[in-house]
Amino acid sequence: MGTLYYGDSGTPIGIDDRALAHLKVAIVTKLRRGESFTVSWRHGDDQPRGRSTLWLHHSIPLRFVFDEAEPPELSREWIEDLMRSANSTGGVLLVEEHLDTDPVAGRATQQVEA
């Protein structure tokens, strides 16, 4: 389980390492462009029911902490899904990864490295 620290809040946000690695790419891309936006997610089973949203701005400190030492292979499709939502009026919506498990498709999911 990775952790996202935002601003001076002492409340860490726990996000699966793989999801956090993909989210990091989307966030850093937007902030590098000087774009502010929101990130929203549903609370996990171990938290009170509901959802949360953060307003991200390049002037607010942000830190990504991963439990795994090695970065995972990243799914280009998942990053593109996150970037599409980042460019919408609703901001980034942290969604589950869509895995291609159809053996008839005969193609592997495109991967990029972090």
C-alpha cells in the first residue's frame, strides 16, 4: 500500500502501489504543465463510507511513497483513462485498472515503464 501526502496535512492517503504509480504519472503531467485540478476517489473498505476530493496545485507540496522498491510496469491504457478524466471538468477520478483478460483478443495490454 502506497501513501500520498499532500500539503501540510498530517493525514496520509493510502493508495495501492500500482494505482499510485499510475496516478503519479497523471498528476505530475498536469502539474508540470502548470494546471490545477481535482483528484477524487472512493474510500476503501477500511475507511468510513464515502469519497474524497483533493484540489491539486503546483505550489502545494506533494509526496508519493511506495512500499515496493521496484516500480511496476505501467499500463498505457490506464494512464490514458486517468489523463482523459484529468482533462475533464470533473478532474481525475481514480478508477480501477481495466485488464484485458479476453484470450480471443490475441493482444497484450500495452505497457510503459515508470
